[in-house]
Amino acid sequence: MAQGKLKVKSKLPSGAKVKKAKGKAVTKRSNAPVKSKAQAVEKNKMKSNVTKMVNAAAEQQLRALATNTPQLSAAQQRAATAPTAPAQVKK
């Protein structure tokens, strides 16, 4: 069984002032229009298409430059085929 007394809520004295509850800072209208997301979706699709096109063009240009490079000079070929320094062996 529960022991102890029941808690009784105290009442304010008769002369005390009661504070009024403040309203919400932002009130929502019940008939507020809902923005369509179709424009945002279309905008994002266009952005992604433009990005893809730009990236494809840049890649194509880089590939063309890479395949059309002039031949290396003799000194550059020797430097490219020269052995590198031996790697240090850990003991």
C-alpha cells in the first residue's frame, strides 16, 4: 500500500494576479498556399545535365591533348627509362 499523504495542489490567494499565456511567435494560416516542387526538381535536372555536358567536353579535350602530344626528346626518353634509386630495405 502507498504510504504517506496525497499531494494536494495549493490554490493561489484571491488577490494574486494570473499571468496570461503569450501566443505563438509565428501563426500559420490555414489557407496558406503550398509551393510546387516541380520547378525546383526541373532546375536541379537542368543543372546536372549542364554539369555532365561540361565534364564530358572537358574530358574529351583532355583526351585529345593526351593523344596528340609531341614525341619526347632523346634526353626526356633517357630520363623516363632511367632506373630509380633502390628502395631501402628494412631490417
